[in-house]
Amino acid sequence: MNHPANPSELNNAGLDQLLRDFYRREMPSPWPAFRVPTQGTIPSARLPLPRRRPLLAVSTLSLAAALGLLLLCSWLLPNSSPSPELPSIPFGPGQASRPQLPPMPSLPPFENLDPSPQNPEK
């Protein structure tokens, strides 16, 4: 495809004409004549339905039965066993100790933290 030297040279009317010419060149000049399909072809709406596999129904039923059994067991299992007695844990005063930390270093006064020097040396 030939690109213009400057894309701003194409205005909307020129671009429309360029695209119209391109697509008209791509279409066949005389349209092909309609050909009637032969009698041996069957329209897609009348194709015979494929036979269902019997294993598909069996596998679907077995999956549904397994899920039902799983849900039933998960619903009945917590209700079937008595709850165990929780051991009593005496809570008294804590016995944990914390190691002694070293003292914090002293910081300079706040006034001395000015980043700009008062008397710049030249």
C-alpha cells in the first residue's frame, strides 16, 4: 500500500474515497452466478441427531449420586458425634518476662536539626 508522504494531507473525503476504491477493487467485478445445490446434499436443519452415548447418562447419574452422598454425610457427620469436653486451662498471672533493653541514645536538640547551614563557608 502506498503511504502518503504526510499523513495530514489526507482529509476525511480523501480517506473515504481511498477506502471505497480499495474495497471495490477487492470485490469480484461480476458477481458469481447462483448455483442451486445438488439433490444429494441435506440442509443442516434436517441432519439426523447424533445418538446419545449410554455411558454419558450413567456417568451423570453417578456424579449426582456422589455429590448427594457427600452433602448428606457432611450434614449428618457433625451431628452424630458428641462434642468433646474442652480441657479447663487455668488463666492466672503471666509468667513471661521481657529482657531488659539498652537505654535509648540521646538525640540532639530539635533546633540543631536544621539542614540549611547558618554560615556557609565559601
